[in-house]
Amino acid sequence: MSRELPPLFCAESGDGEPVLLIHGLGASHRDWRDVMPALAPHYRVLAPDLRGHGSSPRQRPYNPERFAADMRALLDARGVDRVDVVGHSMGGAVALCLALCAPERVRRLVIANSVPSFRPRRPAEIAEIAFRIGMMGVLGPKRLGRIMARRMFPDPGQEAQRALLEERAERNRRGVYLESLIALSRWSVRERLDAVTMPALVIASGHDYFPVDDSERFAAELPDGRLHIFPDARHGLPLEHGEAMAEIIAAFLREPGEHQRRVVE
């Protein structure tokens, strides 16, 4: 018999319509440090740590479907019937799983620096997954965190972002990270995007691991999708341009009418 997972850690701030922020692989609620206070004056913002991440308890399995079930349980525990969901990177996969398994709970969907299939197709994608598995397996979370911080935040003025990423990466559990990454590399809902019928916004970065063409295709395949591109940003968008990202999210959540499919800023 499986043990019941203890409550997830969840930061909460603000009052109003609820917004759920779901972080990425090896991250935590702290990645939303600039997004959360920008949204809190107008929304009730929930920023949990996924199981095995941050301050939440460890308990297998670690995969997008299980994470999404945890998010559903979290909403029940917090008395939230319907919510706007924002997912970053692996959190985007979790958000899509939540939208598909409980569409009645999701009003609007924001997917940032993410795609509907993490199954590697290109040589570069295969190499990226192999690199992360090898680095985490051999060198561990601290060394991998340093490498990823310099890749994601290479500019001289981004010392604070690098320091935060390195500090929280050092706390990652090797087994949690590897199991989550392997599960993610096998995950896809591309064939089910026609069932994601709520309004959805795809946010992309011009220098992400994922080509902008993939984000354009993703937004076009969603029944009610649109796209926003940060042309000079990289994968760590919530830490790199958190306040600007929050503005785009808030504008999307407020807008009752039709959206342009592509907005470039």
C-alpha cells in the first residue's frame, strides 16, 4: 500500500482570483521571486514546490502526471475550484497534464519555455538530455548547477541570478532529478492538444533550448492558443525577466476578448 504524500510546501500571497505557478525541473517556488510579488496585488498566487523539489517531501514517482495529480490535490486542500495555471519548463508539462486530466479546474493556461513533447528528436536534444544525465550522475547537483547557471545567465550583470540558481541547484536530490528528467524525456501530449480548449498563452525565449519555430507550432496547434516571444531571453525567463513576464501574464489573464496569435516584445 502506498503512503500518502505529506502536504507540499506552497508559498501563497495576495488576494483575488487564484493563479497557480508551477516551476521547472530541479527548481522551486523561489524561481518565481519576481513574478509572484508582481501578480499578488491583483491575484491570489500559489507557488508550490513539486514533490521531491525545494522544501516539499520526497516520495516516488516523479513524473509530469504524478506532479499534476499533486497539483489537483493541492487545489482541493486550498479550497480552489478553478485556477489560472502558469507552468515553466517541466512545469509547463505539468500544467498541460493538469489541463487535460481536470479541464474543469483550469480557466486559462500559460506555458513558458516549454513544449508539448519532451521526447528528443534532434541530435542536439538527445545530447542535452545525455549531458544532464551524465553530469548529474557523475558530478552531482552542485557542479551541474554551476554549469547550468553559466549557460542560462552568461551576462556580466546576471550574478544574482547565477548565484540563486547555483544555491538552489546544490540542494537538488540526485535521484529525484534523474527520475524526473528521464520521465520527462518520455513524455508527450502533442497528439492531445486539440483537447486543451481553454485560452492558452505560449511564452517563448529567442535563445532557449527550444527553437522559436517549435513554440510557434505549439501555439498554432492549440485550439485557443497565442504566442509571446522575448527575443533576447534564455531559458530561465522567470529569473531573467520576471517582472516583464508577470506583465504579459496579467494582461493575458485580464483580456476577455480575442488575442493576437503573436506579440513580439
